[in-house]
Amino acid sequence: KNEVEQSPQNLTAQEGEFITINCSYSVGISALHWLQQHPGGGIVSLFMLSSGKKKHGRLIATINIQEKHSSLHITASHPRDSAVYICAVRSVGGATNKLIFGTGTLLAVQP
Amino acid sequence: NAGVTQTPKFRILKIGQSMTLQCTQDMNHNYMYWYRQDPGMGLKLIYYSVGAGITDKGEVPNGYNVSRSTTEDFPLRLELAAPSQTSVYFCASSYSLASRLFFGSGTQLSVL
């Protein structure tokens, strides 16, 4: 079992829909990152959080440390939100520089 | 603002050839990383550096070497390319372990 699991793996939505992508992890962490990767493009950091909730524009990220779970929400989705969304956790103990990445959620927003 | 600059974007190598992937950042970040991304897999850490003159192995270092002679530059060297090294490579940097990551645009490498 992977230490970081994302769901769903693939998601198709209609423009304007509210979208939720989930990330569950099984290790102790100091921080969790949400990243965005456009097809053929680079990777952009959306959020880094260790507790609570962060909001940037139409994007909201939440984390529940006790439940080892994080969600990324997109409100009023738009075709330009189509991308792969990657969750990554910085584990505590062991290799201090280790980021463990999920395999990503491929989101397609149709007009 | 350049951020993290990674070159080349694409490269095809023959088995046994060598090459260097270049990575430069202009944000005065201490931490720099090299990752590889394979289809259906999460990014895997190849090597990282916590400052000039200091490098260490990540999860998948075999077949690669790095150096960090300056804060800005962190090149990745493939000495004897193998088909298993076909992948997309990303360089990244951060100010500290508790900071956001900044990624380069990636290098798509094929070894044939």
C-alpha cells in the first residue's frame, strides 16, 4: 500500500462544478503540499499546509492531522483547471528531506 | 523572475552515452532537488542538496551523480545512460524544508 493515496485517480467535471480531490497518508508528517501539473508542463506549488485550511482564489485546501487526510477543493471549476493535481507529504523521522508523492489525480473540466 | 531554469527540455540518448541536465535557481534557495517522474508513479527523489558543497542521495540515486559548487547551480549527471533512465526529470528548490517548492519545467529524456 502506498504511503500517500489520492482519490479519485481520474475525474471529469462540467464547467462550474464544485470539485473535491482527496489525499490520505499513513505516515507522520510535518507538512502537506498540493501541486498542479498541466499536460506537458511544469509543476506549480498550490499550497503547503500543516494544519487547518488555506484559500487562494477558487482553490481551498484543508487538512485533518488526526485523520491523516487532506482535501483540495475547486469552486466554480473552469476548463483551465484541467491538470494533474498531486499531493505530497513531508514525513517526520527517517530521511528528513523525504517528500512522499501521490500518483496524482487527473482532472478534466469540460466546457 | 526566472525562478528555476532547467535545460534541456527534451533529449534522446543512446545507451552508454552521458549527459548533464542543468538546473539554476535565482532565488537564493538553500535546498535543491532532482526528481524523476515515471508514468503512473509518484515523483521519486534522486539527489538533493542543502547548500553549496553538500549533496546527498535520495531514493533512486543509482546511475546518477550531482555536484553543488554554487548556491545557484545543481547539475545532474548521467554517466552511462540506460533505458531504465527514460523518464521526465524535474529540478526543484526551496528556501528551507518548511517552505514551498519551486519546480523547473522538466526534461523529457529518452534512452534508446
